Amino acid sequence: MISLDLIREHCRADPEDVSEGLLTSYRDAAVRLFERRTGRVLVVDVSSGASANALKVEGDVLVALLMLIDHWVSHKGVATDVQLMEVPMGAKQVMDLYRSFFE
């Protein structure tokens, strides 16, 4: 869905610092969070067989996912001593834009 190369570039994460397995876990978690928070299904291609609430991973949706992944790469816990943060505001705002209230 989102290549690990793009994630590494966005996060500026060197392979010796962050493994492919960890980046894959963060990517999958970001997709699940976006889908559950919005009630939408993220897809690579919106085709005629896609569900009515399918949303293509591009543009601001892609950026929101990358922001979530970068946040988790940079902050391994829920909060730090320096900064108390949860989901980056920009990512939450994008998710709110695409929230579906209908099935």
C-alpha cells in the first residue's frame, strides 16, 4: 500500500536504526487506525468492484498515514518527558474529513 522506501524517506529512518518489520508494523497500524476512525476502507485502486466507502491512498490521505508512521518512529511511547503528544493534529484533521457516517 505504501512502500517502505517512501516511509523511510519521509521519516528519514536509516535501515540500521529502524527495521523493515517495525516500519511494516507501523504502516499496518496507521492504516487500521485510519480505517477504524473514519469507517472507510483504504485501497490502492478504486475500481468498479470496490466497496462504496473505499478511499484511495493518495494525496492528503497518504500524507496523514505518513505523519502517523513518522510520529510512531520518532516517539516510541505514548508520551515523552519533553512533549506530551498523541496523534499528530494534521493526521487527525484529515481523518475527520473522510469520516463516513453511513454504511
